[in-house]
Amino acid sequence: MSKARNISALNTVEVGATIDQTKSEIDALGIAATSVTGAQASAITAALPKAGGTMTGDTVHGDSVKAKFGTGGDLEIYHDASNSYIKEGGTGNLNILTSTLAVKNAAGTENVIVGVQDSYVKLYYDAVEKLATTSTGIDVTGTVTADGLGIGGTPVSKLHIRDDDSFAGADNQVVAAFSPSVTNAESAGIAFGTYSPSSYWKQGIFWKRSGSYGVGDLIFANRGTADSATVTDADAKMTITRAGNVGISTTSPAYTLHAQRSASNFIAKIENDYNSTAGHGLWVDTRYNVSANTPFQVTSNSGTSSLLRVNGVGEVLLGITSHQVSASSGIGGIFLGKPGGFIGAASSGVCMYQNRIGSSGTLTEFRINGTIAGSVYGTTGSVSYNTSSDYRLKENIVPMIGATERLKALKPSRFNFITNPERTVDGFLAHEAQEVVPECVTGSKDAMRDEEYEVTPAVYEDVITPAVGAVDATFDTDGVELTPAVEAVAESTESVVVTEAVMGTRSIPDMQGIDQSKVVPLLVATVQELLARIEALEA
């Protein structure tokens, strides 16, 4: 039997067979005659028509032999000695049309990429899913490492979150959110530190939960110890509570701003370096100017001893809590009133101390409507009490006459003051001396004046606020809040006014005073008159 076979009749060619068809007959079948020779017949297992037909066996292409598709051979599939290629060299796209796409390993046992229409695209590492697209974004399993991460724009740093116009026209939008899973009294946050050669995390920002709906405290921590331990919320340096109080070196601030520290030095300093002609330090303000307000206070002994207080009407009290300072109160201190007034009291020692350094000069100056009326002048070893007496301040100057008769009208007497019965002194009764030398006496005989006084003093006591543990809010089955969450509060002690001072007005004597030095001119004039008489008699 001849091995020559007709391709169109048998559809197969045996190994070593020859093809006895002419070139035109083979061309009619769509097979190039130059590509099929007797020597190549062993590679032909089937012949397909130009249109239709079914391939029932494999086609084998040698290295770098390409299977080309398209009129211009735009799509090529081939394998070189090392790699396999699918090459689209035309102007269109390389489209893979499928509802489910799976890229697997060579053995077909592990997923590398899986895509499902209208559902997800997943990327795998060693058959473990690492990244998946979702209807709202992506889910990542594991650690993300990047040279730079930009959210909302191109990053200009390692992590850059931008808003741009994403929320244009919408206020209070959350650009970034951090939502760890913690229960009450637990915290989570971010840490800062070194990475190389070893990881040391020494600074951090923590959120410490204290109730439902994510309420809690914001903690700024800094672990200053040079060790291998990692910062925790126990290293808190500043705390902002859910109530809005800010604590520095305390995690339980009782006030809007509360700084507390055990240190031998100052714990606060306010400094303005603006320039030498302007710049301010500290502004303390209360809305209402009433004496019961205390815009500024300095205390000691855990708040029980008042050192400095400025009340709402501008009065300054040093060492006292009320301007009612007297010997009977047994309280020493200084009161500066508004719009004026000064009270100084001491239970022992010097009540008021003035010291001029380096030279003689004025210790105290007295003015009336801005004009000097007198002064206290100090020199080494002596003090002068001066009243204004410059001739340029005077007019209608005439010699004194009748001084002797006026002096004889004075009634010097001996007496003791009621407050000091054991001491007898020489002097005048003010109203009697006023009849002769009016300028030596102030006030009027039997005058009275109104005085504000403290009927009952203010009562203070230490109020201890016990610690309160955090309590979660409760809800019914429909999610409606039944009882609100309660914030944890540390125990605190504060000295507060239990009963305000009761003030009253009473009428008291407006005592007269005398400046006996004002009698000196009358004495001098009298002596001069007497000397003149003596000289006349001696003549």
C-alpha cells in the first residue's frame, strides 16, 4: 500500500508518508505548500479547513516560533529559551473577557490573582489573600510598607493625608479616623521613636476609652527613661478628658487647666519675647465684676491658706480673704482697695517697712489731685515729716499779731487714751484747739460716719469629692439610651465658701485728729511778742 496520502480525503498523514497532491491542490486547502514537505509530514496530525473544524490534538512551536493572530500579526504568543510571552503590538487593547479570572501557579494549585465580575479582585502571597478590592475600597491583610503614602493626593512626606476639595461646602468632615477595638479603661494609640539599629518607641498619643460611643480621654505620653521599654498611657504628660479639662502631669484634672507636679522648681512660666516696648504676659478674666468672684488666687497648704487673692471688683488681698483687718481679728495682711485704699496689719513685727538705699531722700510722698501736699523725708538717723511750705505757693502774707492772747486761749491738759489707761500724756482736746488754731485739727466735734462691716464672716470648709468609677451607658433592645455614661473622676479636695460673709452698715464716730506741729507758728509769735516786751522793759 502506498504511503502517499490525500490530505483532504484522510485528514491524517502517517509518519514517513509522502503527499502526492500538487501545490495548487494544497493551496486550495489553505496550507502553504512550502510549509509542508515530505520530511515534515511526521509533524502533521490533522488538517483543518479554513473555516470551522475542530482541533483534536496539540500544536507544538519551537523556541521563538510565534503563533501570530490578526492581519498584521499584531498579537503574538511564543516562548523563547527562557520565558513565555503574550505580546500585543497593535494599536488596540489586549482584552481578556471573562466573568471570573484566576491566575494560578504553574501547578495550578495556588491562586495568584482572582477577579470576579462586579465583586472583587484579590491578590495572594503564597496562596494567602493579602489585598482585596471591595465596594467601598480595599482590604489589606498584613503589613503595608511604602516609601510614601498619600491619601487624597501625592505625598510630600512618608504619610500625607490631604483633603483638598473633597469636602468642599461640607463642615466638620473627618479626613482620617483611628478606630482601635478597646474596652473601658483600655487604651490604644500611635507611638514615635527610632527604628534602626533597634526599635525604641518613647513618645505616643493614646485614646483611653471610658464609656459608650467611644468617649474617653486623649493622652499625650513621653517616656523619658533611657531603657528598652515602650511608652504606654502610664507615661502621660498631658491629658485632655472627655469633659474638656486639660491636665499637665496629672491624668485627673479637676479644672479646665490643671498643672500638678512634685518638683523643687517652678512648674509654670509665662514669657513673652515680643520686644522691649510691647508684649503682654497673662490675662485672667471673669465675666462678672462682683466681689464674690475670684479671678486670681494663690494658696498654700493644699488650698487652705490664702496667700494672694484678687476679687471680681479689683481688690487685692495679701494673706487675707477679707478687707476687714483689725487687731481684734488677729489676722495680718495687706489690703489694696479699688478705686483706692490701703490697709496693712501685722500681729507681730513691723506693720509697714520702707527702706531707702544709698542716699537720703523721700520715703513717702503725699499728693492731692496730683499736687504734692507733703512727704516723709529720710536721712541717716532721722526722718522729717514735711508739709508743703514753699513761698511760691502762698499769698496775702502778713505778720502775726495778738499771738499771746490766742496762745492763752489754748487749754493744754493731761489725759490718757481709753485704749491705753496706764499711760498719761500731754496734749489738747481737738475741738478746743480747733477754736484757736483751726488748721491744726481735722474733722468736726461729735461727727459720725457710715462704715461697712462684716456682720458674720465667710465660712470655708474642705469639700472632698470622692472618686467615681466609669459607668457605661445602658440601652434598651431598640438601642435607645436609658442611662447616660458616667466619666471616671479621681478624688479631689477643694476649699470652698460654704456661707458668704454677711456685710452691714453702721454709724460710728468720725474721730477728730490734731497735728500739734501746726501750733508752732503761734508759739514762735508769742515768744517774739514776749521778748519785745521784755526788751522794752529792760530799756
